Amino acid sequence: LWALSEALIPKGRGYDFNQALMDFGATVCTARDPYCLLCPMKDVCKTYPFEKP
């Protein structure tokens, strides 16, 4: 897990990366009404396509 995170996150930018993930979750990948069609991660997302009950 450490090796993967070191490969994905630029050295010294952990705070920025974490903040970007939180912003993404707050604006695109929301719990109640996600914007799946606009999501840049939908090709690798395990829950796409999102189906509402």
C-alpha cells in the first residue's frame, strides 16, 4: 500500500492530493446524488453506472 501511494502521489504533495480527493467527493462523487455521467473516473469506478433505488 505504501509503495502504491508513493507511486501515485507526488513527493511533498500529499496534503494537496488529499484535499483534491475530498473536493472531488464533495462535488462529483456525492453519496446521495453522484454526477456519474460527468465523472472523469467512471472508466475505473467499481460502482459506475450508479443506479438509484
